[in-house]
Amino acid sequence: PEILLRIFKYCRDDWLTHAYMLQHAQRRSQDYSEPSSYGSYDLWLQITHVCGHWRRIALADPSLWTQLRPHTLERTEAFLQRSQQMPLSVIVSMDAQDDGMAEIMGLILGHASRIHRLRVRYIGTSYTDRAWDVHHFPQLRCLSLYHERDHPFIQPKNAFPLLEDLRLNNYGVANAL
């Protein structure tokens, strides 16, 4: 099982890198639409459907399910459940025209205490800006926020006690009192 898990994690990480590179290439070309192959991120999941033995091994290891790139509520719920209480790494694109993402973000932010890496790209919306006022992120070490136009970012006091890496694109920064 250990060797299979290493292969599964390698495949997951390889596809995560591939999806990120596609997204980065689109940003450089000024195409801010959703990556054409969010589905490519899910390709690694296909190996968990090869046979029952492989699926049982994958489902039994919560660390395999800690990398979230949510695009459906059902998939997000499954990953959150399968990851149990492990720290989460979340990459989200928020589009003002996608009503479903607000519900997905609400679900994810219900697990704010588990998030250690969070990358959010806003397209015409600022939904999670309000999240900093409501949720505490005690494990958050890396926060990356991208907004398509200039936008203020107010960091509430003590919301991110372990934050080591803050990356803001098109944000002005102010500290809340």
C-alpha cells in the first residue's frame, strides 16, 4: 500500500502542477477565464477507479485528499470528508457569474481552522473578503489573493497568527484595529 500511495500522491501533485501551469499561462496571455482543463486536475482521480483494491487504499489515506481545487459542491464535500482533520491546501477561482462558488466557499470556510495554504483568484467578486471578519485561520501559513482590479485588503488583527507568506495582486493593504 505504501508504494501505491506514493504513486497516487505523485500523480496528484503532477496534475496539480500541470493545472497550475495552464492557469499561469492563461494569466500571462490576459485570458482570465477559468482554465479549460479544470478537469485535468481530476485526471489523477481516475487511478482511484482502476480497481477496488486501489480505491480502498486511496480512500483510507486522508493525506491524499488535502489538496482542494473545488469546482463542484459534491466533490468539495467528498474531499473535506476524506481528508478528515488533516491540514488543507485550497486553490479557488471566484467568479461573480458562478453562484455555486459562494456555497462552495461557505463549506470550505467552515473548515478555516484546518486551512494552511489558501490561494484565491477573484473575477468580479470579493466574496471571501468578508470571511476574514467571521473566520479564524489558526493554521494558515500562506495566503495568496489575486483580484482583477485594484481592491482593498483589510487584515483583521490576529486572524492569521501563523502567516509566513502573504501575496497580494491588485490589493492595497490596511490593518484592522
